[in-house]
Amino acid sequence: MKRTGFPTAAVFVIGLLLGAAAGVRYEKRSMHQFWQHGPNTSRMLADLSRRLGLTSEQQEKLRAILNSNRGQVTELHEQMLSQFEGIRTSFRQNLGSILTPDQQKKFAAMTAQWDARRLSMTANAATPIQSNGQNQ
């Protein structure tokens, strides 16, 4: 008699792990996009309009609320980035102080790559949504 339970269970566990990994990656990407580009107000407007059955007048008022809050989120984000930059600089200086000259060169190359990648991801800033529901 063949045992088919183990292969089936193994496939199930692998599928579960792959699904969980994909979910974690999606969540990280969503949060990264939020903090790099701000909230997706167009999507929020469309989703709330659909789910709540908002009238055109309510949608215009919601658009104004979302754009107003975007400014507050942007201000908070800028404050956090400034604080984070200070922590990043301190970390790099502290780590550099314990590295050998060869390690410092390697670390400098690593941080240059990290900085270039970070700057390329932040090149497109978030903009308020227009009355047609599109980001400017």
C-alpha cells in the first residue's frame, strides 16, 4: 500500500509557506510605497466612494479632506525622515569606528549602493489628486 499523505502534506506546507512569504512581501511593499510616496488617495477615494455609495458632492468633499490630510502626513513623514537620517549617520559613524581600513572601504561601497537605491526610490513624490480622481 502506498503512502500518499506525506507528499500531499509537503505540497500543502510548501504552498502555505510560499503564500505567507508573498503576503509578507506585499505588505512590506505596500508600507514602503506609503512611506515613500504617501497614501494612495485616488484608490482611497474610489474605494470609499464605492463602498459607501458616496454622491458626487460627497466625493468632492472627501477629495478635499484627503488632500488636506496628505499635507499632514507629508509633514510628519519629513520629520521622521530627518530623525531617521540622524540615526543612520550615527550608526554609520559608530560602525566605521570599529572597522579596519579595508572593511571601511567595503562598507563605504555598500552604503553608496544603499543610498543610490534609496534615492532612486524617492525620486517621485506624491501629489494631490485632481477632481478626475488621478494623481497629478
